[in-house]
Amino acid sequence: MTGLRERKKQQTHDALSEAAIALFLKRGFDEVSVTDIAEAANVSKPTLFKYFPTKQDLVLHRIADHRHESARVVAAAGVPPVQALREHFMAGLTARDPVTGLNDHPQVLAYYKLVFSTPALTTRLHQFMDDDQHALATALGGDLAGELLAAQAVSVQRVLSRRNWEAIEAGQRAADRYLDAVTEAEIAFDGLPLG
């Protein structure tokens, strides 16, 4: 059970991020300063940096809760790694998990457009993906075969998610994209070695 102090810290964390994202969506990432964010959230800059080490982290913490997810899925699975990753991704498609790109909620679309159109955020996102790939490689044994499979699996998930997001950004509804997303995921995961 989470204590009051931890809940308050989490509330502050979430409020800071929400204030920042609202400003970024309204004015653009590069047009908003850390001072602007601190003022909007009614905190000092040192308090802001206590919760978020970089301006990019104010946005990408929404993705950070998925950090090392593939490694956790593989480590907890009672099935071969590729099967576990496939089942997890397919479940995400069904649930319309934003990380799969198959979510047409206006706030999710605006969020991803912000991330993909801001070079500093895209760079930070790639750092997250590199870290995830390393964690997955470790979960797969840490040898050359594990590193190669991790690189392929992370790339498959990234490409599938991006294709889904692009289709929805172009005007397709998530419900209409679903069957194509499942078909593409099946083809992509079939192309991975069994691991």
C-alpha cells in the first residue's frame, strides 16, 4: 500500500507533467521554458528538476512507464520469447494501448504528434528505445544471439507502432485500422527468429 507521502509525490509528479504537456501542445516544445512550466505548476525550478531531470522527461515520462517492458514480458513468460512478445503486442492492440500506435483519442494523437515532430523529444525517445533494447538483450541471455534478437524485436515493435500511428494520423479510425494492424503484426513477428 502506498503511503500518503508517496501519493503526494506522485500527484506532484503528474501535475508537473500535465502542466508542461499542456503548455507544449499550446505553444510548442521549443517555445516553452522551464521557468514557464514551473510558474504554470506553481513550483520552483529546483522542485521541477527534482522530479524531472530534463525538459524532455516532462513529456516522455508517459512512455517511461513502458521502460524495459519487453524485458519484463520475456522474463515472466512461460513461453518462448518471440511468442511472449507477440502475445503482449497483440493484447496491446486489442486494448488500444497508445504504445502500439493504435489509439485515436485526440489527446493521444496530439501527444504523439508533439513527440514525433520535436527533434529533442525524438532523440530522447531513441535513447529510451536503446535502453529497452539493451534490457531485452540481457533478458535474452546477453550474448550475440540475444542482442540480435532484441534489436529485431524492438525494431518490429517500433515500426508497427509508427505505422499504426501514421495511419490514424492520416484519418483512419483505430477500429478500422485494427485488422490491418493485427495482420501486419503477425507478418512482422513471423519474420523474427524463434529465439
